[in-house]
Amino acid sequence: MCCGGCRIIAAMLLCFLLNAVAWPINSGKKIINIDSINVCNTITKSNSIYVVSGEIDLKGKTIQIPSGCMLDLQKGSISNGVLVGHNTQMTGLHKKCIGSIIKGSWLLPTINDDYFKTELLSDDQIINNVNHLQNDRIENIVTLKKNKYECSISKNDGCLINVSSNTKLSLHTIISIKGNNFISYNIIRIKGKENVAVSGGVLIGDVGKHQYVDGSTSQWGHGVHIYNSRNVKIEKMTVMKCIGDGFAISGELNSHAGDMSKASSNVIVKNVVSKYNRRQGISIIHAEHVAIENSSFSDTGEIEANSPSAGIDIEPNIQGTKSQTVRNLKVENCVFERNAGASILSNHYVNYQGLKSVDSVVFVNCRCDNRVELHTGGINFTRTRMGSLKIIADKNPIVSIKFLNCSINGHGIDLYASNMGWRVNMVIGNVLFDSCSINMPQTIWNNNGESSIKKSGKTDCIGGIKLRNCTVKVIK
């Protein structure tokens, strides 16, 4: 009797626990079973849980799911049609449970590409489904692990993967785009978002396949474009063969230099490889608090080139009275090699407010096999090896540059101050070389410390160049 009573109590307790676990999911929602016969007429009530039994064939129809609903796919799958969500939840997801086009808005914290039936959905359709399933309102964990995707860009300035806020995107795949004739595209776009992490994968653009438009440079086809976004981390990724940049970090033009309200900020790019891109390995255009670490930017312009074909270009733009700014950028332990243009390039026009468009930029322990070319000040170098160095005051006065424990090889140091047109009397000054090793061609060496630096243009505008504890070696 006691033993039987215990069993009854245990059964009641188990029943209570099961109901307690199920209650938050059901939460008063009506449970409705659906099948292929009644699917169109059944999914009509809001605040309901629709349990899919067996394989549901929509036969090309579009199903609008009412608000406040959940699809339970644990016992079945849905194929051959369009599902339009209205902040719809899904549960019971498993491999190959979705063979339909997904549109609308969804609340799905975990998104895996193995949910989709690859025999029914194209690569483009799977990627579009992933885009629609993300939601800025929740945390999204997205995983793409299909061996390879070959996708199309659908329109000019279009993108393939549009990442939402609060998203962790893990790529265990190769994603390539088909040849197109658009002057601008992004393979991955992070625009106006925050709290994003993307890791892994190989992205391949359409260099060698692109159909160039007459009259356009077609230089804005980027692998990863971070635009007016915050708290973004990109790591362990390879980007190659884009007609523009492997990576671009930018934002909207603001009313004046120093206004960072529409810039990207708190961005980390780490352990990436950018190679064989057409315009740049990476461009930093409008951003602050950016760290680029342990990465390689190489072979830019090797297959096809669009000027300047640099490894990295720091290039805030100006348009009328509007300006962009790059500041608090640190590039550490990076390699820039075999680029058709400069290894490192800083390049911007003077802003109209007299404010610095480039400031607090630091390169630490980097290696460049080609020239470092600076058209702006506000940059310091530490323990960085350069193929050569050019400082050119043709767009802005250049002041406050420091080189500490750097090695400058090959063609040494070349300073140029413009004496042409509206750029007359551009100034180079307050440039310090501290404990540097400088290798100079004999043709420009004349046994005078500062004369180890070649000066050209309006040379009387070049001054305040200091060499402290430097060694100069003449190359015969």
C-alpha cells in the first residue's frame, strides 16, 4: 500500500513537472495540428502553435502566418511554397525540415543552414532564407556549414548576407559570387548594426569574371563592408578577388571632421587574410576605435588593378562641406606584401574646418615589402619594416609623424612638398625618426645625417625633420 501510494505520488509529481516545463511554451496558445490536406485553411488563427505532422507540400502556395504564432516542426517538414512570418517562432527544427522560401519576420535564436533542403532550394534561396530569419530584436546564432555556396548579387549596391544586430555568424564554408556588371556590391554587409561577430569562411568575389561598365571604375565591390556600425568583430576569415576592397570600414559623411555620430566604432579585425582584391586589401574610411591584428593584406591588384591597389588605405572622404574622420586606429602584427600599390597608404583631402581627418593612428610590429606612402600626418610607426617611405604634402600640411625602432629599406626616405596650383606651400614638419635603421641608395647620400632624406618640390617648406639615434647604411 505504501509502495503503491509512493508510485501514485511519483506519477503525479512527474505529470506536474512535465506540465510545468511545457507551460511557458504553450502559454495559453491553442495547439493546432496541420497536414498537407488542410494546411491552407488551417493556418489562420493568431496566437496558436501549429504542429507539423509529416511532410507538408505547399504546392507553390504562399502561407501568411498570423501574428503571435509558433511552428512546431519536430515531427515533420514544409516544402514547395512560401512562408511569410509575422514575428513568428519556430521550434523542433532538424535537418532538412524546410524546403520553402522564407519571408517576413521571425524570432529564431539559432539558425543553421542544414535546416534547409538543398535538393529543393538553390544557394541563393538558402542565403535569402537566412537573411529573413535573423532579427535585430533578439540574439541570433547563425551557422553556415554547407561545403560551398555559389551565389548571385541581385542588384547594384546589393549584398549577399545582410547581418542583423546581436548576431554571431559562423562560416564553415566557401562563398563565391557569380560574375556580374554591378559597380557596387557587398558579399557581407553590416550596416547600421551593433553587437556583431563574424568568424571563419572564405569569401570570393568576381575578379576575372566581372563585366565592367563603360565610364565607371566599378571599384565598390567589397567582401565585408562595415558601415555606421558599432561593436563588430571579424576574425579567421579569408576574402579574395573582390573588385573593390577585401574589407571596408566606413560610415556616412558628417557635417564636419571629427563628428563620429555616423561612423563605425569599436571594430576588431583579427586573424584575417585579404588577397588578390582589385582596389584595396582593407580601407578605413570613417571610423574610430578600430583594431586590426595578426592579419595579412597581399597581392592587391595582382590579377586586376584599380588605383591605388594598396594593402591598407586610410582614406576619409570629403564632399562639399561634409567630411569623414579616421582616429584611434591601431594596426598590429600585420603583413602587407606583393601589393601593386603602396603597402600602407594614408590619403585624404584637406577638410574645410581645419580639423584633423586622420589622428591617433598607430602601426606596431608590421612588415611591408613595398613603400609606405603618407599624404597625412597623425600617424606613428613602431617596430615596422618598410620597403621605402614617401611623405607627400600635396593635399594637406603634414605634421606630427613619429617612427620608432623602424627599418626603412631599399629606396630610403622621400619627402615632397607641393608647389603647384592651389596646393602651393604645403608643409612637412615635426617628423621624428628615433632609433631607426635606414638603408639609402648611394645616389642620394652625401655624408650628412638629414641628407639621407631626399627632398623635392618646394623644399623650403620641409623642415623639422629629426633623426635621433638612427643608423644609415649606404647601398652601393
